[in-house]
Amino acid sequence: MTNRGSYPANLAPGEALAIDGGTPVRTAPLPWELPGAYFIGAEERALVDQVVDAQSPFRFYGLDAQHMVDRLEAEWCRKFNHAFALGVNCGSAALHIALAAGEIGPGDEVLVPGYMWVSCLSAIVRLGAIPRLVDIDRSFCIDPEDMRRKIGPHTRAVLFVNMSGAMGRNEEVAAIARQHGLFMVEDCAQWAGGSLHGRSAGSFGDIGIFSFQLNKNMTSGEGGLLVTQSQHLYKRCVAIHDVGFARNEQGRLDPMDERYQLWGIGSRMSDLTGAMALGQLGKLDTITGNMRAAKWRIREAIADLPGLGLREIADPAGDTGPFLITIYPTAELCQRFTAALQAEGVRGHPGSLACIPMRDWGMHWYFNVPSLVHKRSLARDGFPWSHPANAFAAEYRYTRGTLPVCDDMESRAALLTISPMLSETDTDEIIAAFRKVGAALLAG
């Protein structure tokens, strides 16, 4: 591991920052923040070719069905110790299906953190329920104390989001949910392959969801997965993700069971997507292992910089590693420090978000989602905000100032993406850049 006080041979302590005209630590752009994409290769091609050669891309039947989605689901359950898994077409649909399986609708509010992704809010609103914002703590996930304060007579569910590749206080939130009889969905969109004290991602709530979109830990371009220990919830998810009914062993619709006569949204995973995801699943340990090793090497090498804070992570061994979050004493210093890092060459290709202050992180922050702030609707009558059962939420506001910790972290925190393709030289240079900038800008 690089010594915290060391620099590459061509860099002297006290040298002028690149942002002030000095020589940058590095010049090559960092690898793109697309973890699984770098590992797409012969394994995925061979599985996809099987589906193409069989002329059977639909998962439930075909001329010569290859059952790739079935294999993915079975392997996922075996690897991560889940009872049931269901492949779907994307993580956003998985959120909708999970909440619908929990019978969430008008008259219900769903607790959701102010640091999340817009799809979390969309899934709640499109079902006719009301998002109830909960603040975060230094884990950048739901603060259990604020969650307790927000629980009210209309609270039916909590959507726990494992943001930016790592867990928060999952066990505490799950315990609170059980105590109050709340349905809990665990969003693990960017936590595939993660764990908390040996317990797999997605196993803390009633349903866990994953995304395989291009910038996730593993990718099939698009795609997602739901997991649960409940056969009843699994069957509800199966019906909802399809056309509203179960299917028999031949893949034909079976509408006879009254418990699963529902309405579906046609979000099935194709066998082509299943083949891609199955190929990636075999590489997930390598992908997350690479990111975790590089991230924690950087974290340990910069941890002693005075005034620099780091995101709290309860179980480093279960962190999947795609993001490093740093926290600064002031918003102004955060901006200056991040700009100085970029000038030192800690930046990606044009269009990359490899190294940014978190105020540039867009709709990951509640007050940057205009559809939420202005209570927009898909319907002319303003549903769900206008629904009589949701009158309890008439005074809810979603403007900046609603969640003090979220607001503070958005202004004082910065984010560095960690590619699984970082070389030892890349990591050394990132450390050197942090320490060079830190020596100049952070108080001793």
C-alpha cells in the first residue's frame, strides 16, 4: 500500500497545484464509470448465441427455449441465499412491482430517503401513494432516528436505498419496520454482490431489487431482479411483472388462482437479457473485488488528511466499492478541492462524472426532482396529490430545506467513481493528487 506521506518520484511536496499553474499529477483520463461493461466478453456472447441459435428469445416458451432467465434466477438464489428471484426488464420496473406486491396505493405514504434516484419516487407516485421524505446520516442512507420521527398513521412502507454501492444501517431500519408493521423494500440497484456482516444485499426487507443497467456493478444493458423469502410475494410479483396472472409449467397463462388475478405491466426479462446477466453474474465477484480493493486503498491513504471526512461504512468487507464519498468543512472548500483534483488529472473522459462535487449529482437529491417539488402528475386531475385519501399530505413540501443533513451533504460532499479497471498506477496517482491538494487546501 502506498505510504500516506509519499508521492510519485516526479512530485515534490509543496509543489504548486495544477489549478494554479503547476504540473498535474496525471494526464490520462480515468476509466469510465461503467463497471460491468468492461467485463463483457466471450462468456456473454456464447450464452446470447445459444438463445439466438435457438430462435427463442422469449423466456417462457419458444422453438427451443434455453431458459436463461430461469438459470439466472436459480443461480442468484444459490449464490446469495434467497428463496425466490424474478428477472425483470429494468430496476425501475422492479421498484414498481415490489411496492405493488405490497399493495401500496392511495391513502398510503412510503418513507423514502432524500438521497436516492428519481425512479424510487416515481414508483411510489405512479401507484397513487405519497412519498414521505426521510433524512440521511453519514452513511448516506436512511437515518433510523429520523425514520422513527416520520412514521405516522398513514405510513405503510419504507423504501430503503443502499446508495452508491454501500449499505447503511439496514438492520436498524428493518427492525423499526417490523416493529411498526411496515412493508420494506430494499433498493440494491447499485449494491449487487454486497453484504452487511455476512448477510446478502436484498435480504433485509420483504423484497429486494437490483438493476443491471449499464452503469451498475454488473450489466446486461438493461434489466433487473427482485428477491424475496415469501412465496406469496413472489407469486404476486410474477403476476404483476407479466400480464397480471400466473403461468403454468408450460409457460402458458394460468388465471385460475384468485389470489393472483391482478393487473400486469409487461416487464418480463427476455432470455437475451437473461443470457447477458447470467454471463455477468459469474464475474461479479471480480468486478466488486477490484472496486472495493482500489477504493479502500485510496480511503486508507487519505484518511489522515486534516479536515477531510469520509462516508461511514459499517462493514467494509461488504462494500461493493463503486464510489468514494468525501466530506469537507465548507461548501466552498468542497468546490475548490474537487476542482483542484480535476486539474491534477483526477477526471474522466468528456461527459464522465468520475470526480464531481455532489451538488452536480442531479436527481439523486430530492429537491432536484422538479416533478416531486411541484407535485406533477400523469393525470389531468393531479393524481395522486389530488386523491381524497391523500388529503393528509396536503401540506407536505419537497423543496430544499426539508431535510437538513441531505441539504448539508449535497453542498459539502464530493464523489469519486471507482472503476474496476483502475491500475495500481492510477490508484497511486489518485492518492498523490488527494494528498497534494490536501496539503495545499486543508488546515493542519
